[in-house]
Amino acid sequence: MSTHAKRERLLLADLLEAAGPEAPTLCDGWKTRDLAAHVVVRERRLDAAAGLLIPLLRSRLEQAQAEYAAKPYEELVHLIRTGPPKGSPYAIKQVDEGANTVEFYVHAEDVRRAQPGWTPRQVDPVFADALWSRLEKTARLACRKAPTGLVLRRPDGQTAVAHRGTPVVTVTGEPGELLMFAFGRQDSADVAVDGAPDAVERLRDSKQLGM
């Protein structure tokens, strides 16, 4: 049975292939070629990927991404589609599922929603629950620098406190949309945002959400 991460991986590869190397994405300053290079480095160059978390290694990360971005675009898409080498921890099914389900969902939407005429994606209930489960675990980290208190709420009433503080803003939407909001894609997330107007504006304009 295909895992959520595997299905999102293949969808991301398909979207990147269809868009071509110079298409826009929701990631500031990145075209599809840059996004593809980021995904490949994250899985295949763990020494460089550590720069995502460790500022002292940021230059190594940037160099590795530039090197991969210079490769033929078709090669990058192929590397994403076929997955990491056997020696990578991401080759372990459980690691792939835990680390890549949200990563690939968000990046697939980064490609899809940056294109003109995009329409909302229908997410099946099982996958929606899987996204919510991961959002509950990562929301406080992703939203640790939020300028307001932040509560994420599903339409059925399930909630997750993403950031403690006042004033409190409540963001309501389906799990995939809440993920996009919490990961810094506020303008492209189909959600309802409730709270004091100035707090809502600060949260919507914040560049501090996301990993």
C-alpha cells in the first residue's frame, strides 16, 4: 500500500515536471528549479541539509542547493520521483512517512497554488486526519514566533494551540489549509481568521510563521 508521503512525492514530481524549471512558487525568491534542488539536497546531502536548522552550516546548504540547481531539471525531478538512496534515513518507510508527508504536501501546493487559475484540492478524510495529526505535533514549532496567540481549529471543532499569548487569533479551516497558514503561506490558505482586527492583520502579514 502506498504511503501518504509516497503519494505526495509522486504528485510533487508530476507538478514540477508539468510546470517546468522556471515557473513561480509560493517560496519567496524560488522558482520550480530552486524548489526541486531544495528537496533533493534535503534527502541526499544530509551534511548540507543541516543548514536548514544550524545557521553556521547555512553557507554549505546554499552551495549544495546551487550545485543541484545547476543540474538538468529533468534529473532533479527524476531524483525526487525515485526517492532517496538506500543509505539515506529517508529511505526507511517510517522515516519517510513521518518527515515527508507534510514536506511534500506543502511543496506540492507551493507549486500548484503559484500557477494562475488554480483551484482548491479535495483531500480525502483519511489524509486530512493524517495532516491534522502532524499539524498537532508541529504547530508550536512552526508558529513559535507568531506575533499573537494562535489557535488552529478544524471545522468539526478540534483545536490545537499553536502559540500561547494575547491577543488570541483563531484560524479555522481544513487541515491542509491550516498547514499552509501555519507554514507561512497565509495569503494562499483558504481559512477563516477571527480576532481583533489589528491582531489579525499582524498575523496575516507576519513573515515569522513556518519552519
